[in-house]
Amino acid sequence: MRVLSGIQPTGRFHWGNYFGAIRQYIRLQDQADEAFYFIANLHALTTVRDRAQLAQWTLDAAIDLLALGLNPERATLFVQSDVPEVSELCWLLMTCTPMGLLERCHAYKDKRARGLTADAGLFTYPVLMAADILVYDSDLVPVGEDQVQHVEVCRDLAGSFNHQFGETFVLPKANVLETSARVPGIDGGKMSKSYDNTLDVFEDPKQQRKKIMRIVTDSRPMEQPKEPQIDHLYQLYSLFVDEAKREEMAALYRRGGFGYGEVKKALADAAEQFFAESRQRRRQLESEPERVREILAGGAARARKKAAEVLQRARVNCGVGW
Ligand code: ADP
Ligand code: TRP
């Protein structure tokens, strides 16, 4: 079984990205026969227009993933654009893609609904994503809920290509990451770069502490008992501690008579401790960018080998491999 997923370098990773996606990728590297993870810089190009920024975020994403425990001996880590086969396959798939299918895709639909103009890159985004998946004969694609529709599009395209040109692609399955890990932001809404409410994994701890102290809480009197499960501060704290500590905090909430300041402090301590080892690994990796580039080059070479094989199959089957 081959697992594959991609993550866009559109900013620094936040707690939502870690608990919602990255942590599962790292776990899967030990469970799957093969795991391919890539940094989707071609997709990011549909939103990031600053070349220095995009290059920096791409390298940062690689360093972050390695620091958080992605093991390049177990998983193949690479940058999307280092495998040009994917772009050629994207074209082959595009010729079999009904316009209506893409018009129904939410990234494009949402942008249009907000009255914004979309370019062809955003419109055809799901086809590139399908090429990403199909070009490695991927079996399983772990993604967040928001990407399930795109994996379905990928299955549709693979199915119709196979139907027209004979068996070519493996039909992949989406593996929806547990939604229980929907991480709230500092305003209580879903944590997202788009809402400017994030706490970043590798933020300066002092600055992060200040941000945590500013987390919006409800204004009920301190003495009143509170239900922990529906409180976003408690939900955040729960991500970082074990069952016993969680229970201890929940009991404190139910008893009442505590200040949110204490919880915030406990959260800042827990988060700092949780990422301490990764932070140290990150510092080390940052000091040896050449090593990181080597890991990415090695990953791309491995990925290209597989991609070339699948692309050739597709070329021959549709008649351009003459
Ligand atoms: P953002 O919303 O900040 O732009 P992305 O869409 O780039 O984040 O997220 C990449 C992946 O990280 C998503 O597919 C999703 O699985 C996960 N993710 C993002 N935000 C959260 C969150 N608040 N809670 C849980 N998972 C999240
Ligand atoms: N579109 C995905 C996201 O925004 C990233 C991505 C690109 C991806 N290609 C992929 C995810 C292939 C899984 C498989 O999160």
C-alpha cells in the first residue's frame, strides 16, 4: 500500500495543520509500505505571487516536517515541482476533464461566489491534484475533510481515462483525517491562516505566550462552574497533555473558582514543552540547509522514478507515446 499526501507552502504551519494533518502523516510513515509526502508549491502558486516568499516557505515546510518527525528513511519527502512528470500527466488528464466537473469544485466555486475572478490555475487545480495522486500509483490519500471532493474528482478522472484508454491508473481512496482534531484558533473559530487566528508550531515561545494570554474567553464570573468540552481554551490545552492532566483540568472547570489566566499559562507551558524537542531539531536543520536540500533531492529522485513509469504507461495508452 502506498500512501501519498501533499501540503501547500502558503505560510508557516500552525497547530491546526499539525494536529489536523501533519501528525497523522508522521504516524502513517510507520504503518504504510511506502509513504510519499510532498510540498505542493505548484498549487501554492495559485495564491502566493512573491517568488522569494514561495521559495522560503517551501524550504521552511521541509524543515518543519523533518523537525516534527518525518523520517526521510521511511517516507519519501520532495517538492512537487521537482517532479515535472506531474505537469505532463496533468495535461493528459485535462483533455479528459469535463468543464462541469471543475465548475462544481469548491475552491473555484467559493472564489466566484465571493465575486473574485479566478485564473485557469485555480480552475484546474483539482486536475493537477489528480495528477499528483495518480502519477505515483497511490492507494491511500490522507486529507482533511475539505479535500475529499478533490480526491473524488481524481477517482472520476482515473476511471474515465481507464475506460477510454484501457487500464492505466490505480484508483485511490481518500482517508479522511479524524475531524475530532478540529483545532480552534485564538478567537474560538476554526484555526486558519485565512482568519488570522493562528498559533504557529515554531513561533517564538515568548511571543506565543503573549498571544495565548490574549485568547478570547467568555466573560462569566470566575466562580461559576464551566463545561470544559465546549471551551476552546480547554480544547487547545487537551491537545498537548495526557489523559490524567486533561481530567485534572476538566475537574477544575467543573468546580469553578479559577481564572482563565491560569489555564492560559498552563496551555503556554504545555505547548512549549510539547514542541521543545522538535524546536531543537529545527534549529539543527536550519543550520544545515544543504542537508535538507539533499534530502529533498533524494526524495524527488525516488518519486520521479515511479512517476516516469506511470507517465509512460499513460502516454502509450492514450497514443502520444508513439
Ligand atoms: P489554512 O486553513 O490555515 O489555510 P490549510 O488549508 O493549508 O490551512 O491546511 C492544510 C491541512 O491542515 C488541511 O487539509 C487540514 O487537514 C489541516 N487543518 C488546517 N486547519 C485545521 C484546523 N483548524 N483543525 C484541524 N485541521 C486543520
Ligand atoms: N490541495 C491540497 C491542500 O490544499 C494539497 C495537495 C495538492 C494534495 N496535491 C495533493 C493533497 C495530492 C493530497 C494529494 O491541502
